[in-house]
Amino acid sequence: MGGEGGGRWCVCVDPLSLHTHTLPIVELVVDNSRSADGEVEGLTDEFSTLEFLSMVNVGLNSLSKLPSLPKLRKLELSDNNLSGSLETLSEKCPNLTYLNLSGNKIKELSNVEALVNLKNLQSLDLFNCEITSLDDYRESVFELLPQVTYLDGFDHEDNEAPDSEDEDEGGTGSGRSAFRDASVRTLSLKHGLCVHR
């Protein structure tokens, strides 16, 4: 374990033993750490303090084993194999404000209908999903999910979302600047290696 000025910590552990770590982690990045069975692995209810979770390109087929993450606000799930099990998110992550599902196998509106109970969801990304080729895709998603302000980076009137780097903690953007400015502890694993930002 190593420290750096500003109260930031980067902790390197074996991805399979995440549950044995005792620091309160608010950011967790496990991008490119492949799942053996297409399920969420090593993440338990002990990570209930997470506010940001990134599981990009980890080979997820399902979210059914996702633990309860009541403080989670931003979830990055792009470039996986997800098509269903999205209903798990409203139960396990009820306070999500940003969700990136780009590059998954989401084909129909019924797939995203499961997000209707995410009442705080403000920004949803579905780039590179088959659903984006449906007629009236944007209008249909905005109608189905009226709480969503930004879809694929643009609002209903095609105004671009604010730059995520400029957003503060109370903003509607998808940025992590609030986390960067605060004293946080970060666990970041990419390809099984620790990466401190």
C-alpha cells in the first residue's frame, strides 16, 4: 500500500481477493480484468462505500452477482456482453446517476426498460449497442426513462452534456472531478496491475 499527497491512496491487491481489503474504497477500477465465468467476481457487500465503479471489458454476461452498492453514483460497464439482468441495478445500485452500457448486446427497448426504477439516473450511454439502430431510438428511450437527461452525451434537444471534467459533485455530468478533488482512497486494477491516476 502506498500513499501520495492529498489523501489519495492506491492499493494493489489480487483481483480475486478484493473482499479481504479493509480500507473504505470509494473508487474501484477493474477494467480489462477478465471474469472467468461472465459474472461479477470478488466484489462483495463490503464495498458498500463505492461511489464510482468501472468494469470495462471484463467479459460480463450478467449482473446477477453484483453486491448491494447503495452509494454508487457512476457505473462504467462498456464493452461487455450484457443484454439482460439490468433490473439488478435498481435493486443493488438505487442511487446511480450515470450508467455507461456502450458496446454491450442491448438490442431492444425492453432491455433498458429495467432501468425505469433508477429514479436518479441522469445520464445513460448506449453507444455501439444494436438498440441505437432502432427507429426513433432516442425519442423512445427518453419516453421510457423520463428521468434521463442525457442519452449518449446529448439531451432531448441535442444539446451536448457538460464536459465531465468541469462538473462538480452536484452537477448532472458524468465526470469524476468531485472524486479527484476530495480525499479519496482508490483501488484501481487494469490488466491485474495497479494504476494510480
